[in-house]
Amino acid sequence: MSAPAKPADLVTVNIDGKDIAVPKGTNVIEAARLLNVDVPHYCYHPKLSIVGNCRMCLIEMGMPAVDPATKAPVMDPATGKQKINWIPRPQIGCGTNVSPGLHVKTTSPMVKDAREGVMEFLLINHPLDCPICDQAGECKLQEQSTGYGRGYSRFIEQKNVKPKRTQLGPRVTLDDERCILCSRCIRFSKEVAKDDVLGFIDRGSYSTLTCYPGKQLANNYSLNTVDICPVGALTSTDFRFKMRVWFLKQTNSIDTESSVGANTVVWSREGAIYRITPRRNDEVNDTWIADSGRELFKAVKASDRLTAIKVNGNESSLEIAVNAALHFCKDGGVAVVGSGRSSVEEQFLTRKLAESLKASAHLVSRVAKGDGLLVSADRNPNVRGALVTGLISALPSQQLGGLAAEVDAGKIKTIISVGEDLAEAGLTPAQLAKISVIYLGTHANATSAAAKVVIPTLTMFEKSGSLVNQQFRLQKFAKAVPGPQGATDDLVVLAQLANIAAADLASVWKLLAAEVPALATTTHPSIPEIGLLLDATPYAALPFVEGETLHYKPAAKASAA
């Protein structure tokens, strides 16, 4: 486990008459947030460099007065306190870090007048299309024009109309008439995605966001620009005009495309998922996720989704299917192939199933090139969970070569596959035909086609559980939508196969606490939203494929000019 963080140096500042001690170097906007004081802003983002573009965060700022000659405090005779020298003009909060004795006013008449002026300029060419704008319900311009604007416009000239429906890339559409030139998207592409393709052209009211000639916004992190756009300028081509956000239910989840375990929010309504967005976790993914992780929900409604329990090709019931599966296992020679995509709870029950059948347990590795950000080389989200729960004791390989050899030798007669395509993992059609295959999974594949027993199960969006990411951080996810008719919760199926009376999270966690030392004092509800770091010491010598250099670390923020 990492060493405890060194306590930060604290400085005391005064914001709207209230003193607060904050770490040295804290941005004024963030310091005010600690007092629940809102400093409106557009261009500022806590994970990007400071540019001071929008001027919406103007504040009044002062410092304690001292005598220039003696450096002695200058006292105010009326109050008996040290006099504050206020700067005669408003300053930007985003470009100001706290210093000892700093005084800030966020609601003075000067600040109010300055904000109203800034808002009036921002709205000069902005279209009045809030009722049809795709950003409605999430628009900071709409919110702040109501909270900090004048409520009327003095602008009577013709608005300058900018381009609409411009395709910046395969996943991002620009309505440039709504852009307020905050440059968040430009800075994100350059500083985080390392794909410097966006910029402004022309001047004044004619400034326009565009890609560099011959380039597209096509990197695997392009949709993060949509998330951080404070207005309706950048929109997701896939989600555009699909649903009003206030109708959608938000469910916390995890990106399962790799071992990074980026935190996400699943947006759904009436059993249908409409989009996935990032959830802030500074310990794992900051506020970003990869575009590829946003597409995972489409597997829920895929045409090859399994929805019928089958025994020997005929539709059946769960009870009959479980009994049939156990009948195939009664003569021994059984192997259980678990999945690095299963949850901690499912992997634990997979281990209990292997123990009850005296079967060997296997796991399939998935390795591809990592991008150094939020998609790691290990494309399984929960290999560490399999180690922690004891399903495996060593890192898996990508091919089940040893298991295939045992099948050829007649030592293995039955394989229970928990969500893994055995053909993809190296078993030939001839080898699958020699044995009895029991398949628990969500989608049809060569293994389900060859299986004697097929039991459809749930995707990660249709159940709750937990995963252990590459940091050995235990993170939980919640059920977002119900599963299709005919599919059964993996915990229920595994518990019945293992003859264990534990078919829900609470009962499985009681067993986990009793048998897995690393989880002895944990329950699923008690896992913090930022996750819980487990002791990785027992696994320090294992050669995990990511390597330290591929663990995501936030880029350092540039200071204000």
C-alpha cells in the first residue's frame, strides 16, 4: 500500500467575511467551493491549464495593509482590525492562488456588475434555442445567465450566425453558433489526449472552433470534450437529440474494458441505456473515460444476446438445466473456466463451484496494447479479483493450451465455462465435440453453440457487484437496468451449481468476509465511492502486463500566465 500523504501547508484566507484554512497553492475557485460559495466560471476546469478566457469568475480581491516603510500593519480605527487594501479592479478567480491573508469578495456590487457585463457579451451572438438545445438540463450558460445575468439584453443588432452540425470527427458534432470560446476542448485534446487537433480561427465575433487542416477529432478520448463543454456547442453524435437528460436515471458503474477501472455513470430510462459518461475519481481516472468504454452498453440489446435456457438444444427451465449440468459432472474429469470479466462475488462462487466438483480452475487472459491513459494492456477488468478471491494463484495465459491437452488425453470430460468462449481461448471444434460443455454467458458464440447446457446470464449493467482494478483498488458498481426475460443472475446460477445457499450480494459477502482475509472487514455497501485499496503485497512479484509506466497519472496543470 502507498505511504500516507504528507500534510499540506495550510494558509488562512477570508472569503466573503469567513476565514478558511486551505492548502497552499489552492485555486480561489476551489477555496470558495469549500465554503459552499459559487464562483461562476466557464473556461476553468480543475484538470486543465489556466487560460483566463471567459472572465466569468471575476472577484474582488484585497490584502492586509502594511506601512511601506516599517512593514507594520495598518489598522482601521473604525473596526480595530488591520485595514484591507482592495484592488480597484476585479480579478479573475481562476488565475489566482490563495496566499496568507488574502481577502476575497464574490458578491460585491463591483463583482455583480462585472459578471452581468461578461454575461451580456457572451450572449450577444448566442442563439435563443434553449428549448431545443441538446445541452438543456446540463447547460452552465443557461444556469449562470439566470443566476448572474441582467435578465434582459440591450443588444438590438443582427446576431452573427455561425456553422451548425459540423462533424469534427466520427463521434463529435459541433454547433458553433453556441460556442463561447472557453477553449476547454482545445486544452483537453492537447494536454490530456495528446492529440492537438483543435483550434480557433478568425477574430472577434467571427472566431470559430475547427480542426487543423486535414485532421479530425478522432482519438479514443474525443467525447470527453463533449462532457466538459459548458454549453451546447459540442455534442455526442450518438446521443444527440435521443433523450432529455432530466428523464434519465443515473447509476454509478465501472468501465470494464480494461484493468484501469475508470469510474462511470450509466444514464437509463425505462430499462434502456442511452449513454455512459465519466464519474470523477481523482485516484483512478480524474474526470475522463475512453470513448470505447462508452460503447459497451450497446451489447445489452445486441442481436446475439442469449435469452433462452437450453438443455441439449431444447428450451428448458433453470432447475432442469442445473440438474442436467450436475449430471454431466458426476463422473469427474471436470474443469471450470472462470472469467476475468466476472465480478469479485462471481469469481468467489466460481471458486466454490470448482472446489465442490473437485475440478481444476482456469482463467483466460486478454492482452492488447495499452494507450498509457485509461485503457491498459490487461483487457480484463478483474484479474486481480480472481487472485484475491483465490480462484487462481498465478496469472492466466491467453490460450488454454494445458486444458486442451487434457481434453485430448481424455482427462477432461466436462467443462463449465463462465462467460468465456472456449473456441476463442484455443479449444478446437473437435475438442469441444469430445466433451460436455456447460455454458453460462450473455451472448451466443462457438461455445454456446457446442454446449450441452446453456444458461443465459446478465451483463454488468444488469447486476451489482465489485471489481479490483490494476491498483488493487476494490470498486463497486450498481445495477442500472433489469435483465431480459430468460436471463438469470450469475450469482443465482453459480450458487445452485455449487449447492450454496448464497444467491445475493449480502449472503455472498458474508462468505467472502469469512474466507478471504483481504475482505474480512468489508461489505459491498461499505465500499467507498472512490474505492478501497487492498494490500497488494502478496502479489508484488507477479509480472502484470501494464507495468508502472502505464498507470494513469494526471498531467500537471500549467499556472496562469
